[in-house]
Amino acid sequence: MSDLGGLRGELAAIDREIMALVGRRNCIAQTIGEQKAAANEDVVVASVETAVVQRYVDAGAVVGVSAVAAIRIARAVIDESVEVQGKAPRHAE
């Protein structure tokens, strides 16, 4: 059982890496949101979201993550990105 502590420590380190990557992704999403706002474009683009979900499903298949889990993770990341992009100030026409 003593090995459990080490394994849980590894999981905690991976969780921190995942959050760092999501934070990095959010920085990029913020820039995209600013560009969309400047161009008066919609935050949500269904075709892009569909492509992102498929990208997660495909990547998950390679590393042993189920399609269901990949879709849930993709939706969480997309929802976060939409929220970040939506905070970009928009100018009234």
C-alpha cells in the first residue's frame, strides 16, 4: 500500500500539468476572443467546436481514452474557451 502514495503523487503532478495546459490554452483563447470581438464575429463557431471534439476523440483513441471521456473533456475545454472568449470587450456597431 505504500506505493499508493507515490502513484497518487504522480497523478497530482499530472493534474497540475493538465491545469497548466488548460491555462495556456485559455491565454490563446483570450487572444482569439479579442480578434473575434474586433472583427465582430461570433464567439461560438459550431464547425470549429465539432472539429475540436473530433480531435479529442481521435487523440484519445491513440492513448486509450474512451470516446465518451474524450467528448466530456473536449466539452469542458470548449466551454472554458467560450467563457474566456466571451469576456473580450465588444464594440457596439
